[in-house]
Amino acid sequence: MICRILLLIILTSCVSGSFVVNVTQTSYQAENSHKITLEWTFTTNPDRSTKTLNILCELFISDKSSVLYHVHEGVEVSESQDEKFSGRVQSDKDALREGRIRLQLSRLRTDDSGLYLCEVNTDYGFSVGRCRLNVTCFHTSNLQTVSPQPESRESQHIVGLSLVLSVLALVVICAVLCLVGIRKRKQTLTSVSEMKPIRT
């Protein structure tokens, strides 16, 4: 597999500068479960038929390759797509006519990270464009959660003391009110008993 990559690079450098495949970005960064659009451009020739257009875009990880997108003689070949990309790649057919390969890769996974090579082969030239994609997991470590701290013994004592003092204050107020009530009652009784009956 490494030999194949080296051979592609050597062949690309040997081909004349009339046909070129470029990448819009050499490096992409994305998060897990998101989507991204990888894009390459190539030299078009309006005098040539699209039936001579062959495109193979692959992901290379170590010595293993996975087909992301394949066009053979102007027709997209979905059967050759690797299973790991099944249902996750959408191509822009209008852009392809303009010499742009736009592939939207959705539901990204960390194992989508790696080197992406896109070979374009026509009857008027051959070239390869390369880019890297790095997919990272979304970490919640930046989000801080504040957990309630257990109350210290000192604060527990203060709360307990406040409660006891409140109860004592309530008892004192009730006792004072009772005493005031009793005293008024006594005064009322004595004033009634001192009243002399009126004789007729």
C-alpha cells in the first residue's frame, strides 16, 4: 500500500503541468458526529467527453485503503465504495462538470481520520491531490459542574444554635403575652367587684 502511494506521488510529479489536481485545503479538522466537505479541483478540457473521466478517492490509514468515492468513465460507481462510508458520502454532480470534486462526509467518526488521496485520470492527463482529515471526539471536560459541598460542623452548629434561640424567643414572647393577658383579666375582675350596686 505504501508503495502504491509512493508510485502515485512519483507519477504525479512526472506528468506535465497541463493537468493538475489541487485541494482547496491540505488539512481539515472536525468533531465526531459532525459533517465536513472535502474538495478537490482538476483541470477540465471542454473538448473532451466526460466518458474519459475516472476518479478514485480513497482514505489511507497505515497500510490500509478504503474507497470513499469512485467514478468510472464518467459514471459514479457506488458498489466499489467501502462499507464504512456507505450512506455517509454525498457528491455534488454539478460541481464535477466544473472540474470540482465536492464530497460531503457526514456522521464523522474518529476512524475517518487519515490521508485522503483523490486520483483523477482522463485521456488528457493524470494527477493526484492529497489532504488530511483529523476527527476528534467532543470532550465535556471543559464544562465544570459544581457539586453542593457538605456543610461543615461549624455551620451545622450555627444553624442548630439559631434554631434553639428562635424557639426560646418564641417561648418568651408567648409567656409575656400570657402574663399580660392574666394581669388584664385580674384588673378587670377587681374593677367589677369594686363597683357598688346602685340603690333605687
